[in-house]
Amino acid sequence: MEPHQNGAARVNSFALVAYIPDPLGSFLDRLRQKLEPNSLSPKAHVTILPPRQLPDPGMKQQAWNWLCGSLNGEPAFNISAGGIEIFPGTHVIYLSVADGFHRLRELHHQLNADSLQFEERFPYHPHITLAQNLTQQQARELAEEASRLWAGFHGPRSFSAERLTFVQETSDKRWIDLHQLPLAHAGVLRS
């Protein structure tokens, strides 16, 4: 295992995300910190490939190269946030994805292949996590607070996913950015 800057070891767990830019991103970061103060509060993001192990952790460069080839010329796309919801069973509070939902599902289906093929625990459902590791009662109460705070946000609720980031987990449950892939701007066609 490779050490990370804080001394934690990198583990065989990788994901692909689209970070949410400001001002929406920083609002969601603050909201998550308020709802789940003891969380490691990763930067606000939409996950495209949920955490997965590679057949061999040494294959991360090969996996990245495959992602780059698979996404070559892929256009940037819009994502908009919907309402506050709770996943039944896991009690995860999340912000739904309105615009961009189907495009994210298509990308997940396209990229859950090759060395990144992984049988995920739950069906892929694009969302923005706000709080997790909660009881059902905690989730209900915090979802009400999240809804109130979300209703008070008057900034833009949508953003353009212009780059995707390949991340790796560490033994202390943090995520580090490995690589970023810019998506093509409108008008740039796939070759």
C-alpha cells in the first residue's frame, strides 16, 4: 500500500466522481457538515462509479487509461439538484438529481466494465449524499432540517459537469484525487 500525505495507506478502493463547483458545492459542503458533523465530509460530488476494488491494485494506471479512452470526446453535460430524499433501508439522506439523471446512468453503465467492472451492493442511483450512518429516526429528523436549509438556498441549483475525477480511498476513509479528465465543451464532436 502506498502512504498518503497524512500517513494513511491507500487501499484498493477507487471511484469516479464529478465535483460540484461553487457556489452550490460550498453550500452542500456546509450542509453536510451541519447534518453529519463527525463525518469526514468529502467535497460535494455526484458519483459516477461508486467505490470498487480493482482485480489488482497495481492496475490503477491501466484503469485510468481505459477511462480516458472510453471518455474521449465525451461532452460536458448539465446536472441539476432536485429535492431532499432518504434511501430506504440505509437511511442515507441525499439530494436527488433531476437534469442529468439519465446521462449519469448511461455513463455508469458504459464505464462499469473492463478492469472497473464491479458488482455493486445497490443498483446505481445518481444522487448527492448529505448524511449517512444514521438511524431511521435520525434520518427523518435531519431530512426535515436539510429540506428547510435547502429551501433557503437561493443560488444556482445546477452546474455543468465539465471534468470527472478518479479517486482512491485511504485506510482512514478519506478520498484522494488521482486524475482529472476534462470533458469536451459543447460544439466539440467525438472523433
